[in-house]
Amino acid sequence: MNSLIHREKHQLLVHLDKFADSIWVGNGKDTVPTPDGSQVTAYTATMTMGPAFETVQGALGKANKGQKQWCVHYYSQRADASTGLSLHQETGYWLFDIVNSAFCKAVSTPHGIAILAGGAFTLSTEGGLIMVATAKAGSPEYGITNQPYLNRYSPMQNFTSNMTQTDSVYSYSETSLLRIGDCDCLRRDEATLCLRR
């Protein structure tokens, strides 16, 4: 068991270290439901990744031996492909609990939304990294917090993120379930970015 954990840790850190202080650039689309049908906006996307670092949660009581996680800080921004105007920015962390193969994505946006999504990560035999995380409003573990205005008019109810990163390509598909009036609206973001360095 320890040898498997050690090997997975080594593979993960080799993967993350390759992309320390990297820049990724690409294109995506944002699909939003409206009363007149889906509105699709094409956008350009840029993401920067910092170096991986270890965090330690201290032991709490005899039964808890503490927790170690490897973290990566990221910052991403999206701009309208036609006008160049900013559509979205977010900053956050990828957190990897290697012992449990657990993954967290911590997200904060200037809209006043904070998300802590949780799931799992896997390393493919080709060396790619696959990450899946979900969050739900009101969850005591992996939840969503909306600022008061959004909580009143369009609170985010659920969030799902599926990400894949290889040596040269990073792609994601994310869905957000928004409650607008009496309707549940599913918003989808999809993009593919290439390593620029």
C-alpha cells in the first residue's frame, strides 16, 4: 500500500512540476439558457499555474493523524472572442490528497461566489491528469456560497467540473445549475487550452 501511494505521489509531482509557472491559452464557449433558447458566447481563455507546494493539517486527537495535501494555485480569465471584453475571472487552488486519491477545487470569483468542490483525481497510463469535482449549495463538506444579491435572484445550486491535463493540452467542461425565478437553468462552459509556457 505504501509503495502504491509513493508511486502515485511521485507521478503526480512529476506531472505538476512540469507546469510550474506555466501559461495556457485557448478557446471556449459559454452556453446559457434564455427564454428564447440557448445563448452561446465564444471566448478566449488564459490560465496560469503556480508551483506545487505541500500543506499540512495538524493532528487533532489520537484518532486523527493529520492530513497532507499538494496544492497548486491557478488564475484564469475569459474574454469575449468578438469584443475582447472580460467575461469572467477566477482564482483558486487545486488540492490533492494522495493517500485517498481525493481532489478539491477551491474557486473564488469577483461576482461574489465561492465554491469548494470535491471529488477524485486519476493519473492515466499516458501521464495525463484527470480531475472531477462537484459542489452543492448547503452541503457541509463541498458547498457553494453566493453573495446576498445573487442568493436572492440567481443562486448557484450545483457545480460540476471535469478537467483533463496532458503534457500540452488542458481541457475542461463545467456546469452550473442556477435558480432564476421559478426555473432551474443549466449553464455550461467548455474550453480547450494549449501550453504556451
